[in-house]
Amino acid sequence: MTTLPDFDELNNIRTTLTEQLAGDGNLSTISNSLEPQTRKRVEDTIFELITMGYVYGIEVAGLDLQTDLPVSAERMYATANKPTAGEDFRKRIDNHIEAFNRGETTPEQLVERLAVVAETETHRAINTGEYDGAQDYADRHPNETLFKRWRTMLDDRVREQHEWLEGSTIPLNARFYTPDGDSARFPGDFVLPENNCGCRCDTQIIKR
């Protein structure tokens, strides 16, 4: 199952960000004027997580389909740089850092908001990689039919719109529709930001 707990680097993202923002790990020492190189370190860390997530998604699709699948570097970088709601991950990082530099957020809030960017974007990349891997397989095996099943974490943190999709199984190229009228090919692919931010759902690729 494609779940965030499988990703140690992502589990530790708050600690990593804290160390990058405050070398001694003490957030109280951070001033409201973060230097450009600090911002660049944060961007590089999150970019690496996103690309790792995409590769991981390809591997998950391969496990579902019991085969090895290729990774397209072009698709991987396109996924990492894809904007959602008009902003890519770098713009979101800039927005949060600028808000901190203006004194609008605390260091703890900055770390949490940057961590949410990392988690949301990496999880989207995992699901994109899994979908792309399945698409590659389908293109090479036109006589086989693939489906995808929506899976939530089955806990009290699952949002209502996604809980409604639990267990839904549809053709690979179809879209999942939520009661609010939004739709997605896979988790993290919705139009509305509120359906993507913090999403922990995944899909299982099924061959029939």
C-alpha cells in the first residue's frame, strides 16, 4: 500500500526542516529574515522528496502488476514542477517564508506549513508515478484491462469527500468523482486545493 509511513525521509521532514532553518535545532534563534541560501536548501530538500516519491510510485505500480517498470526522468521532473491551483511547490515555499519574514507566523508554524507542502507534494508524486507506471504497462499490453481502486487510511482523519470514495474501483483511464463535484485520476490530482492538501489516500492497480 502506498502510504507515507513507508517514507522515512518524509516522516523525518519536520526534524530536517528545523535543522535547515536553525542549524542548532533551536527555532527560537531564527530571525525574521531568512537568507536566500536557507530557502534554497529547503527547496532542494522538498524537490528531492518529490522525485523520490515519483520513483517510489513507479515501483508500487510494478509490484501491483508484478513487473519492472521504467522511470521517465522527463515525467518525473514534470511532476515535481507541476503547479496546482496556479502555484508550484517553490511558490508555496516562498509564500510561507515571506509570511514568516513579515512576522505573520512563528518558527513552529513555518516548519509545519513547509512540512505540509512536502507531504502533500510528495504524496501527489507517489500517486502520479503509480498512475504513469500503470499507463506505460497498459500501452505495452493492449489486450489486458487495468482498474484502480481508491483506498483511504481508514481512520478518523480521512476527509468526508475521500471517505466516500473508499473501495471505489474504476477503469484506469476513468476519473474518481466526489460529492462536491470535484474529480481526479488519482489522489492528489483534484482541482480543488482542499481535496489535495494533506491527502494520504492511494490507489491499488488491479489487472483483470
